Amino acid sequence: MMRTIASLAAALCVLGLLAGCEVGPDFLRPAPPPVTSYTPEPLAAKTAAADVPAGQAQHFVDGLDIPGEWWTLFHSEPLDRLIAEALRANPNLEAAQAALREARENVYAQQGALFPSVSASTSATEEVLPGASTGVKGASPAFGVTTAALNVSYVLDVFGGVRRQIESLEAEEEFQRFQLEAAYLTLTSNVVVAAVNEASLRAQIAATEDIIQIETQELGVLQQQLELGGASKAAVLAQQATLAQAQATLPPLQRQLAQTRNQLAALAGHYPSEVPAGKFELASMHIPDDLPLSLPSKLVEQRPDVRAAEAELHLASANIGVATANQLPQFDITAGIGTSSLGFAQLFSPGTGIWSIGGSVAQTVFDAGTLLHKKRAAVAAYEQAAGAYRNTVLTAFQNVADALRALQSDADAVKAQAEAVRSAADSLAISRDQYQAGAITYTALLTAEQTYQQARIALVQAQANRFADTAALLQALGGGWWNRTDVAAGKLGGPDRFWLPPLPTGND
């Protein structure tokens, strides 16, 4: 018996040594794209400038880091307060944080498969056997049997299937980690854009109200002239129509403003009846003078969506190892030690000890190709993840390039629209003088008024676009999540292994 136990122990030691290998591919992070710029031609060092609010030049600074709280670059206290409130109360963030905690706990749970499983059991029975079974007449005396045992089972991870499963779950955790970062970035970007939209709408409403006031005053002058015979009825009707058109543009702007306020309330985790107290004005927001421009080789490190796609690629790679290990023999050992007696009082008496030890090997002989096809499916899933990763990288570079183009175009548009407003204002003043002198028709005056109205609204929209596209660039570059500590690893808990030592995982 002892020779058999010694042989089995030696065999298990050999299997334990073999357990150091892991079948399946070892994951290698994709190399950064071999590109050195975001645009075909060299990017201008700065944008155009105009002598109006939000018209200053912006400089693109290669390698400039992005602060974790990137929205503070706009120097808007109401915006800072609203984002802080949204980060505390937005339900999407709460869901993403819970998903990350779930993924972390799943990793810890799977790590337990690398340790032996120990269970304890005890039982007590009282029996009376028929006398015939013992060769005596009548019933035999009652007797009790009490057993206490400690059982140990251990699945040997000879081919690394369990470790690949842990690696797969760690990749899932990494995916959820960057999904959370993406949720942070999306939320803060949406709040900034919504705040800019509110400021733009308020400016457009203010400009429209000024225009309505001017048109109303103009109508009053014409009506007086009509009474004195100095203006025609047609001119009065034309002015009434122009005023009505200007007034008709106001309700849609007010509706959009109300809806934007509702959006801000929802982003902050509030109901529409609990809209934020602060109001946003373009004049109270600052456009950053210096804009960071990450190196193309760093973009894949900084974008949460790219890192999440990389984690999915890693997960798919680990699943190939899991599928491969499932095709190979499975080894496990079991052991038990305990005591059994005819009563509790004798449970630990000499001669009551019992023990057992055993091992088993299982190998699938025929499964109609099930395991083979599962492995092929895992390989196909990896190829799918690889394609999705490449597409995510291309989209990331496109986002940056689009934002850079937009910022240059926005600056040119602000400069052009500022000049258009000045020219339209001068033209309108001259046209009014000429109309008063009878040098032009009222139709020419109406044309000058409409041109001025359109120029003012277009300037406000161009100024707002600069803010929104600045936020878009910062978002496209990753939003500086690497400079935040909102999701520190220490806040996610740890495995409850009691006295057991730390466990190497994944690619350690």
C-alpha cells in the first residue's frame, strides 16, 4: 500500500511540474500605427485670430499633456460645478462602475480554481439490524456510527486552461475598466457640448431679441411716416412682414434652449424639473490658447475605446488557450482523512482513523468534433476582435484629424463672420441714412437689415463651434484619464484568500 501511495505521489509531483505550461497563444499588444501625423500636409502651428470674443488664435503644442479635468481649460465655474455634480450622480457612471467591480470579482472567483478545494463533513447514525443478518434470533442491539472527515480535491492545471480562463477574465476586467473611462469621457464631453449649446442659444436669442427690437422701432418710424405721407403702405407692410419673420425665429430657439436645459439636468442625474441653477454664457467661457496634440504613436495608449478594443482582443486570444486546453487530458486528485467510530465518545480513539487518496485522468475520445469546432470558433472570434481593433484605431485617428480641421475652419469662420458683422453693420447704417434721404428704396434697406441679422447669428454660431470643437479635440485625444485617480485599484476590493500568498495572474 505504501509503495502505491509513494508512486502516486511521485506521479502527482511530475504533473505538478508540468503544470507550468500554458497552451494557446501568448498575447502581444498590437504595435502603434506606423504614421507620424494626422493630416497629409504639415499642420499650421496656430489658427487664425479675430478681434472678437472667442476669436483669439489657438496654438497646437506637440506632446502637451492633457489634464485629467480637461474641462477646466474653459475657465467656467458653472461648468466645473455641473460636471462635478454629473460625475457624482449620473446613472451611466454608476452602472459602469458596478460592471467593473463585477468583472474584478469574477477574476478573484476564477483565481480560486488554482487552489485546492477543502470541505469538511460529519455524520451520525443510529441503527438496529435484524438478528437474521448477524445469525441471532430477534433484533440486534442498537448501535451508532459517527464519522468526521476532511476532503481535499485539486484539479491540476497541467496545460494552463484555468490560467487562460483567469487571463480571459482579467482582459474582461480591463475592458470594463476602459469602458468606465469611456463613460467618464463621454459624460464630461456631453456636458461641455450641451453647456456650449446653451450658451450659443442664449446668445442667438439675445441677438434675435435685439433684431426684433430694432425691427419694431423701424416699423414705428415707418408708421409715423405713413401717417405724415412720407412712406408708402407697401413699405409698412414689408416691414411688418420682416418683423414677423424675426419674431418667428425666436420660439424655436427658446424651445431648443429648454430642451438643452433638460439634457443638462439628465446628464447631472436630475429630472427635468430639477434643472441646474447655473446658466451658461459664451462671454463667461474661455477658449484654451494652447491645445495639446499627442503624438500619433501615443494616441492608441490614450484613447479609452482603443484600449477597450485591445482588451477584447486579449480576451479572444486567451479564449483560444482555453479551447485548446479543453481538448487535452484533464487531471485531478482527491484525498480524504477522518475518523469513524460506533459513537461520538470513541470518535477520536486509536484505530478509528480513515483516509483515502486518488487521482484521475479524463480525455475526450469522441465528441463529434465539438471541442475542435469550439477552438475554431475561438480563433474566428480573435480574428473578428482584431478587425474591430483596427477599425477602432482608424476611427480614433479620423476623430483627431476631423477635430483639427474643424478648429482651423472654425477660426477662419469666426474671423470671416466678425468682418461680415462689421461690414453689415456699416452697410445698414449707411442704408438707413440713404433711405431717410430718399436715395434708396425700402427694399434695399430691408436687404441690408436681413444681411446684418444673418451675420450676427452666424457669428454666434461660429464662436460656439470653436468651443464645441475644442472639446471634441480633447475628447478625441483621450481626455487625460491617465491623470485622474477616480478609479484607483485600491477602491475595487481584493481577493479573500485569508492567509494564502498573492497569486501571479495572466502574463505575470
